[in-house]
Amino acid sequence: MSAELPFAVSVEIKGVTKAATFSRLPDALAAVRTAVARLPLDDDQADFLDDLFSPHSADRIAHQLVEVGAMRVIAFIGIEPHPIYLCPDQD
């Protein structure tokens, strides 16, 4: 599957960023990586999320968005959960 999607992608990190919409998945993934890099995460979690949203993951995430309709993962700042959502833009 190609990382190019026939729809825009909305991303949000609850409690950290407002929802934003990107016309291209690679741009959405770059925004997530930038936001996650600014969070005070432990090294293991930071490495996991950086790998999960890496440019090399675009095909896998595109497949997830097409087949499942969303991608969700949680970043923990201390013990506080911050869900990270990616989904097709509904507009």
C-alpha cells in the first residue's frame, strides 16, 4: 500500500496539541514526531514512539487508516495518559 492517501489525516495528542489536519500522511507523521520529541518522556517510550511514527512507518500507518479507520496509541507523561489519534479527516 502506498502512503499516499485519498483523504486528509487529522492528528491530535490529547491534552498536548489541538487537532490538526494534513493533506499528506508524511506531513502528519512529521508533526506527531515533532510534538512527541518535545514531551518529557522516558527514553524507552520516546524511542518507541519515534519508531512508531517514523517516515518508514508511513505504509503501515496508511494501511491501518484505510482498513481500521484510525490509529491510537498512548504517550504517558509520568502517570498521565495522553492518547495520540490519527484518523481520516471527516470534512
